[in-house]
Amino acid sequence: MARSRSFDVRRQAGFPAVAITCFILLYLPIILLVVYSFNAGKSIAIWEGFSLQWYVSAWENEKVQDATIRSLIIATCASVIATSAAVMAALATTRSPKFKGYSVVFAMINQPLMIPEIVTAVALLIFFAMIKVATGYTGLWYLILAHSAFCIPFAYMPIRARLQGMDLNLEQAGADLYGTPWRVFRRITLPQLWPGVLAGAMLAFVISLDDVVITEFVKSAGQDTLPTYMLGQLRRVITPEVNAISTVLLAISVALVIAFYLLTKSGKPKQGDVQ
Amino acid sequence: MIEIQNLTKTFGTGAEAFTALSEVSVTIRQNEFFTLLGPSGCGKTTLLRTIAGFVDPTSGTMTLDGADVLASPPYVRPVNTVFQNYALFPHMTVAENIGFGLEMQDRPKAEIKQTVGEMLELVQMTPLANRATSEISGGQQQRVALARALAPRPKVLLLDEPLSALDFKLRKEMQIELKRLQSETGITFVFVTHDQEEALTMSDRIAVMNEGQILQIGGPKEIYDHPAERFVADFIGETNFLEAELVSVDGEVAETRLPSGKTISTRAASGRAGAGKVTVAVRPEHALLEPPGALIDGKLENIVYFGTDTHYHVMLDGGARFVVRRQNQPDAVEAYTIGDAVGVSFNPGVGQVLRD
Ligand SMILES: Nc1ncnc2c1ncn2[C@@H]1O[C@H](COP(=O)(O)OP(=O)(O)OP(=O)(O)O)[C@@H](O)[C@H]1O
Ligand SMILES: [Mg+2]
């Protein structure tokens, strides 16, 4: 029986059709969304000419401004908190000798990736409601903490990968040359870990910026973020303003993801990129 | 200087326990070039890392200049290491690498600058001071690693097979350079290698290790000429082993009777007592090839020409093989041919009675 020497899925019958369908399903809606954000008319389906009016209208919309600022505050705080926690978690899981319950800890760090988001959302809703009743505090910290929690695994992954790829001898050389553990961390480990930390922080930022489910459940009245604001808008009149906001979010996400890719790609830290 | 007593290190527990060092005792003297020599996996690195503070021994004691250092972490021990893979910091320049130890000791900036300059000079790396460590050759990296470890003026410098990654010629150069650095700085060097020639040419004293134990400690000549155990004799250079009978011992002189019936005086480690079967080690170049009727007779099996010398493989009458090595003279005519009946002899005091 004649067999091609190596199996190549690309040569299987029907593969190109399936692949093209997938790509169309993935990208056509996004392309349409972006295109109609420049529509001169009020419709998100009928093209009436090019205009930037919906960007201007979104920019001038106070609710959008408000939600944007809130989104950025939450994403910034959450990514800083999640990244710090992720650095510590990654150090603990790569630098200390394997301890009992190691895999349990590992699973717990990655819990947000495995438990359905809606479950976490409901759980947080109930939990925070209890705290709100007990303390009376209804500020932004509930959202920041909730976002921090589900961002940790995303920040953790690139940092851990970077730590595992690092030469342990370097840290020992640092200790051998009179560096206390903290100074070795500051002068040897962190400078080399930096691309991983940055990548983790950016990933966390994007994930936080993008979240709907948990935010919708945890937020108090008047605490819309951009995604929940858009969700609210969709229930009323849909105008290309939503397209415009989505396009901006898309641009930010794509930019951060590209930066993330470049950071994790560069295998070795560049010479002299610290000091 | 360094006093190590009954040091034992066991990795793991229970069925997986592995003893990497067992009851190691050694004294390393001030300003000495001390070498740990042994096959792969014998515990050399473990011993070195214990001195540096990266390995917690299971039991035993260690003092440095009389002070117990086992409880101190690596960063307070006045000991620096040249790591096998150099472990240069990739995000720092050559000069920053060399200055790192001084910086961690919080020495004044001016002093750091001056010492780094001196160190660069010492290892002849001044022109490359501001290069990234990835932009210099292997031999240069090795010298930077050396300068980095020497800069804080440690009491002891530990070197873990620092030359093993270098090619032959560079290796020879670095061997000479290391010896020069050691005598210029007056620092005690503890050097790890599994290369017996390197150990013999560079060391003041050698500790031969096997399976986590130190078998013999002594100067190169003593180790080579008077190996105490079969392993040491075998590991360093080539050796012939002869089964013999111990007749009498007087201090370090032992009368032994060879299977041929002849007796010869040999050396034995002091304290060796009694009679019985022993093994006598004789170096090929310490033995002589003679006509039959010598100390032991046999048949010439093979002649191998090596340029500087010739090896004669003799099948002894008892059934053992024996190699005699003779230095070649210009245009000498080979007196023997394969198959000849020959004799082997060696002078009194040349043979060494082994411990086992
Ligand atoms: N952390 C560890 N856990 C378990 N076993 C270890 C550990 N470190 C070393 N060993 C074992 O201890 C023994 C001695 O190791 P060591 O590295 O000291 O050998 P070595 O003499 O330096 O060998 P080489 O010449 O190959 O470097 C080896 O059998 C090794 O497998
Ligand atoms: Mg080793």
C-alpha cells in the first residue's frame, strides 16, 4: 500500500476548507466590528460612509470615560498585585526543594484556570456581600482583589517558565560572592527574571481589562468597567459607539500580546539592560 | 587552615539514601595547592560544595582558621568558588562581574575600581573590561571567573574542574597561569579534577577519592611512587600488580616472596603487620627487562613502540601479565623479539605493598 512518507495534515482531503471556515468564523466578525466602528450612520449593519464620529462620541461620553478610568485602575492594581504574588509563588515552586503537597499548591495557584468562572463569580458575590454587610465598605477594592486573584495564574506562567530556564549556579555564585539572599534576588535573579515579570504583568493586565463575568457579579452599583458598560449598552440601542470602544480595547490587547510575545521570545536577557 | 573531621553526607532517606561522602577527614594547609582527584561521581564536587557552604553535611565537623564554619551560610564564609561552568552573570560586563563580590562586601567605590583594575591586569583581560560575558571566548570566561573569585581576596579558593572545558593547548597555558596566580596571591587553592596528569603537575598535595572516601593523601611523588591501595595505583598512571607473600615487616620495609620463589624488599605503609598474601604494585618504568633468570621469568608477548618509550608486554610464568616500559635511545637496536623467553626485575624498595 502506498503511503506518503510523512503524515501531513495539510494534505488531507477537506483540510483547507475546514481551515478557511475556522479563520473566517474567527476573524470576519472582528473585521466587520472594526469596519463598522468607522460607519458614518447609526447602524452597525448598514454602511453609510467613513467617519470617526463614534470615536469622538465615545471619547466625549462621560460614562465611557468613567468606565475607562475604572477599568484602567482595576487592571493596573490587579496586575501589580497578581504579578507580585506570582513572583513569590514562582520562587516558592521553583527555588525551594520539593515539599510535601507541592502539586496541591501548584493546582491551587492555577485554580482560576480550572474552576468555571461563573462559579467563582457567584462564590465571590456571596462572600463579598457578607463582607459588605459586615463592614459597610462598598469601594473598588472588591473588584481589584477579585481581579488580582484570577489574574495570578496568567502572571505566574511566564514568570515560572523564566525561572525554570535560569541557571541556578548564578544564584549560588552570587551567594558565594557574599551576596545575602535578598541582594542576590535583587541583583542576580530579578534582572534576569524581568522579561518574565513584565510579560506576566501585561498578560494579567489584558485579562483584567477584558473580564466581564466576575466583574458583573462583584461590582457594586455605579462601578461599571468598560466591558460591563458595553454589555449594558447592548441591552438598549446598539450604535457603532460600541464598535469604536471594542476596537480600542482590541488595539490595546493586541499591542500588549505582541509585546508579551516578543518578551517571552527573547531567550536571554539583553546585555546591560539593567544598570 | 581547613580542618575536616569525619565528614559524612547522605542524600535522600530510607531506601533512596545515597552516601556521597563517608567519614572524610582532611587537613588543608595555608597557601597550599591542594587537589581532589577521583573518578566521576566519587564526591569531589560534594566535598567542595560543603566547604563553600552549599551542602549541609549529615555529620562531621569543619573548621576554617580554627573557627567552626558549618553553621555559617555561604555568603559569610571567606571562601570563593570558580564554578565548573563559570556561572558568570550574563547581565553584567566583565568588570562588573569581577567587582560583584567586593560590591556585596560594601567596599568603597574607589577601592572596588582599583581592585577590579588589578584583577583585570592579573588575568590579562584589561582590554575587554567592558565586554558582555557572552562576547568573550571560553578561555577568557574562565579567566574572568577566576578574577571574580580572587577579587575579594578569599582565604580559600575552590576550583571545580575549571579547565575541563578548554582545549588541550589552552588547558596547558591555564595550568601554568593558575600555578602562577596561586604563588602570587598566596591564597590556598582547593582544586578538583579527574585528570591525573593535571593533578600530578599542579598540586602540592593530592587527595585521591573513590566512592565518597579519601583513600590517600600525599605529594604527587608519594602518591605516584607509593600508592597505598590498588585503586590509587590503578587510577594514577599504569601499574603492574604482583601477587606475593609477606615474609617480614620492619617499619616501612617489607620482605616479600614472589611466586617465582625469590624474595625482594619492598615498601609497605607503616603499621602493616604479619604475614600472608599481599599485592605488590610496580610501575612499568621502574621495572627492567632482562634475560631469563631474573626476579620473575616469562615470555615476551608484545612490543609496542610509543616514540618516547617502548612497552614490553610480558606473560609471567605464573600467568599474570606485566608491562615494562623503557625509554628509547636514538638508533638503538631492539634486542628482543616477540616470543623470546625473558626476565623481569626491579630494584629493592621499588615495589609497593598495597593495603588490601
Ligand atoms: N543533590 C543530590 N541528591 C542526590 N544525590 C546527589 C546529589 N548531589 C550529588 N549526588 C550524588 O553524589 C555522588 C557524588 O556526586 P559529586 O557531584 O560530588 O561527584 P563528582 O566527584 O564531583 O563527580 P564528577 O567528576 O562527575 O563531577 C554522585 O553519585 C551523585 O549522583
Ligand atoms: Mg563534580
